[in-house]
Amino acid sequence: MDRYKKQRTRMVETQIRARSISDAHVLKVMETIPRHLFVDEGLIDQAYSDNPLPIGEKQTISQPYIVALMTQALELKGGERILEIGTGSGYQTAILAKLADRVFSIERVATLATRARKILDRLNCYNVAIRVGDGSYGWKEEAPFDAIITTAAAPRIPQYLVEQLAPGGRLVVPVGSREVQTLYKLARSVENPAEIKKEDLGGCRFVSLIGESGWKE
Ligand code: SAH
């Protein structure tokens, strides 16, 4: 029995499908992942609302629509190896875990990583590996990746991440100032792996990436 099922269905219909997200796998997974488990207990009644929410350590769980938009942009068909920078609550991680083969997620703040791990285990997301550190460098031992997602904003495209993209791989990353950014999708060509195509997915607002490809604290 899941008393939040109705709220979840409404979230997907009114916030996501209504805004032209059409990937059936993304819609289905977002209808099943219990977002309320990833927010603070005091905010549980807002878990399915149309906005980001604080998760402690001055970080936020992203707005459901943004999660859907970024996930759709990764074009997952199943079987992918994914790198995620900014585990945060673990909500985006759980969605990726259900859509792909393996997820490697890096979080700077150890307490958030530990909290996310617990919820992911509870949801049987055993195909997720979490590492604490600066995700700017990517995860070299596990590269290359079919898809890379960064859920913290960078001042420029993080080059180590581009390097760890497999031929045909997609990278979704918010780039701009600390206050406001543009969401970019980069795709490495299959035929000519040196070629990278860049697409603008619109404006967004993320918390800052802190580290080598980001800002200082
Ligand atoms: N997808 C997450 C978003 C969390 S906010 C969610 O929906 O819950 C972004 C996260 O990126 C924060 O938890 C922050 O601590 C983390 N972060 C910031 N800079 C980072 C870096 N250099 N490496 C790894 N994680 C980083």
C-alpha cells in the first residue's frame, strides 16, 4: 500500500507529461519511485510539489520536471553505464538505477552520500555505487560512460567528464553563473568520436558545483 501513489500520478500528469516529456520509460519510473522517502520528514507533504526542496547541507532535491527533462535527455534504452555528479538525496540516482544497468554516483558531502545509500538500499538499487569526493574528475577507473549527468551547476563544461564519454555518449550539465544557468546536452559522435555536438535545453537554476571544474566553497 502506497498512500502517495495518487500524488505521484498527478505529479507526472500535470508537471511532466503536460510539459512535453514523452519518454514512456521516464514517465513510468517517475510514477513508481517514492519521492517522499528522499525529502526531510518535515517536508513530506510537499514531496510531490512542483519545486525543488531543501535536503540539508544547503543543498536541494531537484524539481520533478527538471529530473524528468535531464533523464529524458540522456536517451536511456536500458543497459547503460551512467556517471552522476551530485548524488544529493539520491532521488535522481534511483531513477537512473531503474532505467540503466549501472550507476556510478559521486557526492561531495559525506552525510548526504550516507543518507542516499540507505534509501537506495531500501529500494533495492544495488546497481548503484556511490563515492564521496569531487566529481569534477569523473570516475576514471569506471570510464567510459554511455551517459553522464551533473546535478550541480558548473562555470564551464567540465572537461574531465567530456573525456569520459563513450562514443555515442551523452552528457547533461547546467553551465553558467552561480545564480542562473543553461542546461546543455553534449553528445559524442559514434562515427567520429572526436566530434562533440552541443545542444541548449533551456534555462535552469542549480546549486553550485564545488571543486576543480566548479567554484571554491
Ligand atoms: N540530484 C540531486 C541534486 C542534489 S543538489 C537530488 O535531486 O537530490 C547537488 C549536489 O551536488 C549536492 O548534494 C552537492 O553536495 C553536490 N556537489 C556539489 N559539488 C560537487 C562535486 N564537485 N562533486 C560531487 N558532488 C558535488
